[in-house]
Amino acid sequence: MKLQQLKVNSELLLYGKKFTVISVDPPNVIIKRESDNEVLTFEYINLISNPTFIPGKSMLKKRPSKILKNFTQF
């Protein structure tokens, strides 16, 4: 399983357009579209669960398999 780590200045795709994270103020994430500098605010869970959301490579982090093994035991 992969985790999305939203950080300031990281890039992502949403609605087929490229965005940059400009602020993380839990639970909100503020992103800016690169083409026209439109600023959008999303709740984190709504952003990452959006079917058009594609995280940038810098956002992906694999969970250690040791943690996953512990959860499957229950």
C-alpha cells in the first residue's frame, strides 16, 4: 500500500490538470493550478479520494512490509 504525503511545493494531477500544493492547513490542502494560477481548497480526504487525483512521484511512499504483516494478523 502506498501513502500520499502532501508537502508544500509538491505536484499532483487533478481533473487532468497539473497543480502545486501551496499550503497544508489540516484538514485543508490549498492547491494552485499551474496553467492559470487558480487556487482551490480541499479537505485532505476529499482530495486523495477523488478519482481524478494522481499524486506526483515525490508524494508516494511505500509502507514497510513489516507494518502490513502486523495488521494482517488480526
